[in-house]
Amino acid sequence: MLGLIYKDFAVLKRSLWFFGLWFLAFGLFCGYLSSVDFFCGALSVFCAVLPLTTLSYDSQCGWEGYALTLPVSRRALALSRYLLALIFTVASVIVNFILRFFLAQDGS
């Protein structure tokens, strides 16, 4: 199970430069607006899309056929996808909380 999640992170590591540019652009835009709300919303959407991105990459390279030959059940494959989505969701909630706690200017 952990190997499948590690594989997903390794696949996402290849496109890390694109994600970094994306966050830089949104960070600059939010700095211009002096609001952290837009960045927090974009981060939430981004973390929701990342598991779908791994599915797309796996489909492009034919991972499904190879995964069925591994000694891992289909249930474990599906569970690893849900666990990856949960990891990104929890990370998004934590980062959003930290950003809003330290950078929010409205006192909420």
C-alpha cells in the first residue's frame, strides 16, 4: 500500500516545476490583491485535482495493465487512490488553516 502511494508521489515529482510555477503565480496574484482567500481556495482545488492527475499519468503509461499483474488486490489499488486523496485533503486543510491564522487581516 505504501509503495503505491510512493509511486504516486514519484509520478507527481516529475511535474513539480509546473506546480511550483503555478503556486508562484497564484501567490503573486494574491499578494497583489492583499488577500489570502483566493490562494486558499486555489490550493484546495489544486489538492483535489492532484489525485486525478496521477490517474491520468497512470493511464498514459499503461499502469492499469501492469498493476493487475502485481500481488496487490484491486481493493488495495483503489484504497491507495482514496488514501492519496485523503493525504492531499488533510495537507490542504492544514496549510489553509496556517495561512488564514497567520495572514488573514480581517480578524476572523
